[in-house]
Amino acid sequence: MPLRGLLERYFEFEALGADWKTEILAGFTTFMTMAYIVFVNPAILHEAGMPLAAVTAATCLSAAAGSLLMGGFARYPIALAPGMGLNAYFTYTVVKGMGISWQAALGAVFLSGMAFFLLTLLGVRQLILATIPVELHSAVAAGVGLFIALVGFRNSGIIVPNASTTVALGNLHDKSTALALLGLLIVAVLLAWRVRAAMLIGILATTGIGLATGVAKWTPQSYRLGDLAATAGKLQIGSALGLGFLEIVFVFLFIDMFDNIGTLLAVGKKANLFDRAHRIPRVNRILLSDASATVIGSLTGTSTVVSYIESAAGVAAGGRTGVTAIVTGLLFLAALFVAPAVGAIPAAATAPALIIVGSLMAGVVAEIPWTDPEVAVPAFLTMMAIPLTFSIATGLAFGFVSYAAIKVLRGKFREVNWFVYALAALFIARFAYLSRG
């Protein structure tokens, strides 16, 4: 059998209705929506005292490694990169807040990655995924969709913070915001015309308009693989152990675990990855891939690597197999050498894609039995808490705790898996811990 045929068989093209053109375009689309991390992550970690060029190289390499593993080993269209939120925790809480060196913080990231491995091998992470009530799957997917849309609205300047109303309409006369609105219109019209590469074309067209009008800037810089030496292998595992497992390592572990599970549920729902028993095939490979990516990230010099919800953009563009993630991973490798070109993509070009993806993912709310309060209330709390707290993990916490509490008070506690109660208790403990001080 020719190599092409073997690859199509390995990636299950026929069963998933996939084709090479769509998979490659989906990989480009996912990368375009994630490209900002190549510059945002180094900017945040640089504030922790880490060399900017080295972190840029580590960001590209860890994202490439994670995405290639997920695509080639797990065979899913889910891309990975250093996580937003966790990089902020790394810099502002661990390094600047606690006065801990970035080398020791990288050691904590490494330990959390190894803990992921252990929990996966013991079946704990799979158990957590399997015990999430099926009724909450759609709520998580919808909540993440709203979360993605909120990020898009914020990045575009369409909505801005407001002291009186929390959020308000931004300045639509701002050039960047106007460009984002134009990009939103371009993508929406292309989708209405059933153009399969609508989001990719929209991002590229909006970027082109931005460069032509001066809204986007191209500032040439160079990054060499040798720059990685400033952070590669600099982690201090012994120092991390001395810091206290629960205080730092557990936070990396806890937040990453539930953010990854939330992403998996959301993207899995959109890509129809679940089987008839509401399980995801090869889930072990998915979990081992993201654990490996976190370990690789700590060794190269960056914070925790996670599954990216922006993968939903590639799924929305038709991506169904691991080829999508592999293409994204290869583009992250290329970004190491052409970072200036990636940096030319303005937020105004990627924000419309995020808003559109959010609208596509929100459609699953129709699957929630809204007439049943036992399900509807936890589902609604999950769906709303994710965007409003800017945390997938917190949304899951609201869903788990409310679901378990309602079942107990309704006298149906035997209908709920014991592990759901255990997780609800852990979430309550997390809320209590976070409220200290």
C-alpha cells in the first residue's frame, strides 16, 4: 500500500470523512489563532527575569513538540502550547509574588508534568474524565465557546473594561477595532457562502488590510536555536521540592488538569470525537501527550503546556484527524525562524475567528434538557462561570459542586458516582484555599 494510503488508514480518513486539503487548511487555521502565544508567552515570562529570545525559542519548540505528539501519537486535531493563565501564575504569583527563582519555578512545572504522567498511568485522569456527568458535556462546550468569544471581543477592543458595568462597548472608531469588525464581517460572509477555508482566508485578508493601512506593524527580529541555551536545562528540581508540593506544584497540576479536561470536552464535542458511550477513544494517548509536552516545556524553558481551546477554530474549519495538529506543530517549528512574519498577524485579525468559533460552539446548548432543573442549573452555572471567571477549571468546579449538591438534597445521591463527590469536595477545598487572604 502506498505511503499516502497507509497514512490515511492510520489517521482514519475514511471513517472521519477527512481529506488532505481540509486537514492542512485546518492546521493553518489553528496555528493562525494561536500564533499570538509566540510573542505573548515570552513577554509574560520575561517579567519573571527569563531571557526573551530563549523563552521565544522554548515556546515554539514546546508548542511544536506537544502538537506533533497529539497529532501523531494520539491522532487528534488538538494543538498544544504554553498555557495562558498558568504563565501569569508562574510569573506574577510564584516568581514575583513568592520571590522564587524562575529556575525553581521551572522545576515545579517539571514535577507537575511528571505527576500528570503518574496520574495517567494510574488511571486517575481518565477516571475524572469518565465521571464528568454526560449532561454537563454540552454545558462545558457552550461555556468554552462563550469564553473564546469573550476573548475575541476583548482582543478586538469591541468590549472594554468598565468600572461601573464591568464591561462596555469599546471605541468603534479605533482603527484596530474597526479592522476587527471588518474581519468579522469577512469571515461571516465567507461562512455564509460555505467557503471551507473561511477563517484562514479571513485572518490572512484582515492581516493584509492591516499591513496596508498601517494598523499592523512588521518589525523584523531574529531568533536562533542557540538562543534556547539560556533557559534549556536550567530548571532546579531540588529547589522546587523544597518549596512545598501543595503550594506550587499542586496549583500547576490542578488548574492544568481541569483546563485540559474542559478543552478536551469542548473540542471533542465539536469534532464528534465521543463514541456512543460518551467516551473518547485513545484518551490515554491524549493525556500522555499533554503530560509529555509539559515536561518538554519545563526542560526547554517555559511554563506549563496545555491543550489549546483555539484548536476549535481548526475543527470548525473541518479538521478531524491528527494531521491538523501535526500541521500546526510544523508551523510552530517554522515560527522559530520566521517569528517576525508571525508577529505581523494582529489581534484584530485573529479576534474575529475566535468570535465566530464561539458562535459555532454555542449551538450545543440545544442539547441541554432545560426543563429539568437538576441538570439545567448546574449546566447554566458551568456555562456562565467559564467566561465570567475567565477559567475553564472554575466553570467545571461550579458544575460539579452544584450537580452533586442538588442530587444529594434531592435524595438521589446514589445516582452519582462516588468520584464526583470526591471531586466536588476537592473543588470546595480549592475555593476555600483561593479565598484565603
